[in-house]
Amino acid sequence: MAYATMAMRCLTRSRQLPPDLRVAVAIAYALGWRMQSEVLALKRHQLDLDAGTLRLEPGTTKNGDGRVVYLPPDLMPLLKAQAARVEVLQLKTRRVIPYLFPHLAGPHQGKRILDFRKRWVTACTKAGLPGKLRHDFRRTAVRNMVNAGVPERVAMTITGHKTRAVFDRYHIVSPADLKDAATKISASTGTFLGTLNEKGVTDTAVTP
């Protein structure tokens, strides 16, 4: 299992982060979006639950391009819950809160969460994963999409990689990939190889 995938599962199961930050991490993990400049900067109007989309406005991303992404089914209930939390906060404070990830309590209640680096480090340490970087989720998202059969051009559009050089750098072939390839090769050639085996090709005995 990829380290970032293991980290995601451990952090989710151990509940070391509050629900709203787990949603932010889930977005970064699934879509490969940058945490501070893209995920935490999201505003409520950028989420369209009816259409099932999440968008980044032109000029707000690192490469300057906007993005519209259709949400994976697993993300939909998480984002619905997050939108509901913000709605409750808005009713409670009696003021308009445009952000998708505002502080839900404390002295900064209602203001946008700018970062949660310290909480992330603490959560990873408690989950037994010290040193885990949030930016690693970009690489994980690329690998997951490509391995799932998503065309590279589409994956690049989702993650916001403008050049193949950077995209290819993130899609690193690992020993696990090579083992998986061996399994898939075996599955695709199994009948033929099995026939050879039946015909004695693997018999090591020497006929005098």
C-alpha cells in the first residue's frame, strides 16, 4: 500500500483530525489539489452539490487556469456534511460566511482556515506516521488516477498539472507497481501458461 494511502486511512480511522479538516484532506487525497492555495481557499459558491462539481476560479491556481471537477461519489457525502456545518455556523453567528472551510469555533470563528500545519503534524505523530507531508497527496492522486485507468490528459486536468514533465515525475513506478504488473500479466496469459505447464514445459527431469 502506498504510504500516502496508508496515512489517509490511518488518519481517518484514528480521527486525529476534526471532521472539517478530514474533508479538506480527502479532497487533496482524491483530486491532488494543493492544500493551502486551492482546498482551504474554496468558497461555498464553488461547490455545486446539485451538479456534483467543485471548481477553482481562473487566476486562483498556481498555473492560472480554472478547473471544474466532477466529484467522486465518496466525496459527495463528505462535502454535503461540510456545507451543512457552515450553514449551521452561519445561522448561529447571523452573518454571511462565504468560505467552505471556516473556523467553526474559537476567536477566529467564521474566518477562513489559512492552514493547519501544526495540527497535521500532531495528528500524523499520534497516528504513528511522523513526517508525512500533505503535498504527497498530489503524487498519490496522480498514481491512483492513472492506475485506475483515467486517461493521463484527464488526470492532468483534474490535478492542475500543466506539463507532462511534472506529471511524469509524480507518476513514479514503484516495486508495488511492478508486482501488480506481474499479477496482471499472469491473469492475461494464465490459460496459455497453464497449458504449457500441463504439457511438461516446467518439468526439470532430464530424459536420458
